Amino acid sequence: MSNHIPVEGRSGFYRDSESTAIINKDKKAYAAYMQRKKSVENKNVELDQMKEDLDNVKGELVKLKVFYLLLFKN
């Protein structure tokens, strides 16, 4: 089983003695990262929905323009 050795000058960071990987064991920092990630994902979903709504409005405006041109052509 691997042993985790504290990294000098870095609180919450450990080096795995077998793989030499650096491991962050700071659970609060990880939870904060996950919250930020979720927030960004939510904003991206909202932005995608706004883009879709704008495309729908553009389509409706084109329909109204065509209708207007046909109505007043005669």
C-alpha cells in the first residue's frame, strides 16, 4: 500500500510514495472547486437556453417580415 508524504510548503498536498503523484487532500478546497464548477455549468446551460430563445425570436421575426411583405404587396 502506498504511503502519502506531506509536500513541503503546501498545506493539504501529499506525494504518493509509489506513483510519485501529488494528491490534494483538502476536502474544503475540493468542495469549493466542485461548487464553482457546478455554477459555471449552470451558467452555460442558461446561456445555451438564451441563445436558443434568441434564435426562436429571430425565426418569428422573419415570419412576420414575410407576412408583412405579402400582406402589403398588393
